[in-house]
Amino acid sequence: MTQVRTEDPSLALSELYQPIVGDLSVVEHIFDEEIRSALPFVNDLCGTVRSYRGKMLRPALLLLAGKAAGTMSPELHTLAAVVEMVHMATLVHDDILDEATERRKNPTICALAGNEAAVLLGDYLISHAYHLCSSLDSQYAARRVAATTNTVCEGELLQNYRRGADLSEADYLEIIRRKTASLTSLCCELGATYSGAPDASVSALRAYGTSLGMAFQVVDDVLDVVGERAKVGKTLGRDFDLGKLTMPTIHCLAHADEETVGQIMSIVSVESTRSNGKLLRWLEATDSIHYSRSVAERFADEAVQALAPLPTSDAKTSLIALAEFTVRRPL
């Protein structure tokens, strides 16, 4: 797997995004113009959302997939803005569900303006995403974005439904396939499709996006447990506090002694504020963080293997390196 420097994640990404740096600037402009409002207070909220951009992983995936598989086109810029709006909407809504107060080292919308404003702003972003998507001559993308958004919502509903309950590893993987990997897969699929790539390349990039999304979410769930807030830049520890079992805890439950399992489940099943201080000790005792990282690495390797049919290019090299970046993000 290609090695990248991740001591400074933003630097690593700036290197990986070199083949599309000009295209990303176009996408940012389209995004900003689309969500601009005649109401100053709405623009103020949208300004906070812009600070969430951070990695811009999803638009970058769409653009890199397009460049790796075919020819860049204006449709790709539009669609990259669309998927970023959908992603931003999910972040705004996720912060409500997780009762998070910080994202990208800034206050969340719900912390700044309350849950009602956050719900409405998330809806505003989704509405604009479909408005922008409908500007394309073909409605194929609009239907695929809608179908994928449905899948994302199903994943979130499934996770919410299973809160406080025991989960198998297979259950967990199904949840993250829906809520995270479906969107990263769509980004790669649309990038390839709208670049005029052949069906085999579209399929390869769709598979790459699915595996990459799985790896990304597993690492994100590890960071929620053991990451440093100053580095990650958002509220951490909320999954366990809210009774959401993720890969590290699921592995721990499968390998801990009966007494520890009972203690973990007694905490998870209680609808109250919890502390994950004990959880860290249990995870260390069962080597569950290492196991979770190994699962993420397996998915990242699958992502790289999926790219084999594509011709060699700078964009393909960046896609390979993105898989490495995903699993090597610092704890």
C-alpha cells in the first residue's frame, strides 16, 4: 500500500489532491453560490457549515474517480458540490443525534442555534443539493443521489433502533455500509459514470468507494474512543455514551470475560450520561483497538485491489494513497 505522510493530515491531503486542486476550487465556488441566501442569518449559519469542509473527501473522490476513469467535465464539478451538500447535511443532523458541541474545532450548529435550527439547516442543504442536481440534463444522478440518501437514512435508523442492544460484527458492518460506505461508493460511481468511463471502470470504482467508506467509518469509530479531541477536532466519546456499539466495543464483548461483558452491557443499556473511562481499559485488555484497525486495513486493501483494472495515472495514484491515509490517520 502506498505510504503517505500523516503527521499533518491536511498536508497529506493537499499532496493527494494535486491532480484535482483546481477542480476543487470550482466545486467550492459552486457550493457557496448554491447555498447563498437573501437572509443574512441563514448565510451566517451556512458560514459555520463551510468550516466543516475539512477533508472534502467525498467531492475529491468523485473528481479523482472521474479523472482516473475518463474525461473531466462540468457535470463532475456540479455533482461534487451536490455530494458535499448531502454530506454536510448528514453532519448537521448527526450532531443533533450525538448531542455534539464541537466539529472542526468550531461550535456545531445545534450548539450555536439549537436543535430546531440545525434540523432546518440540514433540510436546507438537502433541498439545495437536489435543486443543483436537477440542473443536469440527465436525471440519472438525481435518482442515484436520492436512492443513496435513502440508504444513508436507513443506516442511521437501524443504528438508532439498535442502540443499547448487543450487536454482532455483521450487524455493525451492515449499519456502516448503509450510513457511510453507500455515499462514498456513490461518489466514485458518479465520477466514473459522468466522465464517460466504460462499465467495468464504473464497477471497479464503485467497489473501491464501498471498501474505502467501510475503512473510513471503522477508523472514525476507533477515533471516537481513543482519539485526541485537539487532533480530531470534534466531540468524542459519544457513541458509547449514547449506547451505540461500534467495532472496538463489539470485539471487546466477544472476547472479554463474563463479568466484563455484564458490566459493559449494564452501562450501554442505561439511558443516561455515561463515561467511557472504564471502556478504554476493557478495550486494551482484549486488544480490541488493534483488531479494529486491522479490519479497517483489510477494507483499505480491498479498495486498492478494486482499482487494478484502471490505467496508471496521477489520479489513480492519489486514490491508492487515500486508502492508506484513511487507515493511518493519527489517534
